[in-house]
Amino acid sequence: MIPAAFDYVRPASLEEACHVLATTGEEAKVLAGGQSLLPLLRLRLAYPSVLVDLGRLPELHGVQDRGDHVFIGALTTHDEVMRSPVIREHVPLVALATATVADPAVRHRGTFGGSLAHADPAGDLPAVALALGCVFVTRMTGGQREIPASDFFVDYLESALDPGEVLVGVQVPKLGAGWGFHYEKFHRTAQAWAIVGVAAAVRTEGGAISEARVGLTNMGSTPVRASAVEAALRGAPSPAPDGNGASNGGHDPVRDACGEAADDTSPPADLHATSDYRRHLARVLTYRAVRAAST
């Protein structure tokens, strides 16, 4: 299909981009890698009057080690993210999840910030950002602000970004020693959205789980933090490597805790899965992700 007509602007600076967005308001759409926006334009599910292309803004690219966190520029491509030595060393969950995004063609064009700003709950990265407690750094005319991931995702395809605001990058906290990470995903094909995905970060100490962070993909209109699972995992014995549970007569407290993964969720029902099937997948995949992250 052919998109509806729109004006095209390619700002030469971040300040110019903010000015254009401030003057056009809700009628404008920001173009980053285009892997999420262009299909919406072609299907006429989005019909902006102005398209603001950020491709000429080098300050939005790159990965920086900033001591207690890693800063990822909004226009950094998925391929650059998953190959970055800084990300692999300090925030490996981001690299693990990014490597599952679509296919190589999409990962070479799609951007880290664009995927997050798109705010699709079926996307892989929003659940990761929520689990890790990322902070979104934005710029608008006359200032900037920092938005915690817990406040950034408002509803389906809706973020906390104001019409005149540009996502500059994302601060990803370094969790430090003792943490393990895993991203588990169930999907039909490499190019398809996740039917359900689970981002898990687990800290073990003295043979037990001392802290866990779990984010769920496609289990509601926004990414979901599995707080019931996180609370239930605290103090549970670390899973045995052989998959038979902790050495306590076969009973597995980790499996029991992960059985609460679907609590307080509202998974969608569509052509790919019913709500009940997604709840089942959430329990199974959470157990797999937590085991992989803690063993």
C-alpha cells in the first residue's frame, strides 16, 4: 500500500529537530530506523502530516560507559548494540534480548531508541528496560528530562514522550557482580513478534536467590514487571544444574515461584495465541529464564 501524503523534514541538529516537533505537535512522527514506523505508514495505521528524520544527528549514536551505567544513544542500531563490548560486559541482558529482534536485515536498520519509543508490548526491549530499571533521557525545546522505565510505557503503542520531545538515549544501570541474565522468547518465526518473552536478571548469594528482576513481553498493553515472581523467588535455593530442582526431595521452590508469572497480567488474545495460552507460556518461559540466569 501507499502511505498518505506527508511533508518530510531532515533536521541538521537536535535543537532543530526539537523546534520542528514543537511547532508541528501531534501531527508529526519521528523517523529513526523506520522498521516499526514504515509498516504503519504503508498500512495507513499512522498518517502524520510531517515526518521528522533524525538520521543526520550523530550525537544520538553510540554506546558510552559512564561509570554506574551504560548510555546507549537512541539511534544506535540493534546490530551495534548486540556487538558492543561495553554492553556485553556490563549489561549483557540488553545484548541477549537484542540478538533476538527480528532478523539481521532489521537489526542493521532498526534502532535501540526507536524500538523503545514505539512502545509495542510485543517488542523485546521494553520488558528488558523495565526489568533493569532503565532511565530514558529526552530533549525538548528549552530543556531535557529523565523518565524511569516504570513511567515511560503508558499504553499500547503509547509512551510518555510529549509531542515536542525527542528520545536522546537510555541509561542502563550496571547491576554488578553476582548477577546472571537471560532472555527467553517464544515466537513462530525469526521475523515475528514474540508471543511471550521473559527478561530475567537474578542475583545469587550463598546458594540462594537474593534478588530477582523479571520483565514480561506481550502480557498486557505495556511491558509487565512480574513482581509476584520476584518476591516469591527471594531466598529460594538456587536451581540445580541438572534441572531436577533444588536438593530438597525433588520439590522446586523456583518452579513454584515462577508459577505466579501470569498474576495481575492481561495478555491479549489474537490469531497467534489465546490469553490462557499466553499465561501458560509466561509461567514456563519465566522458569526457563530464571533457571538460565541463576545457574
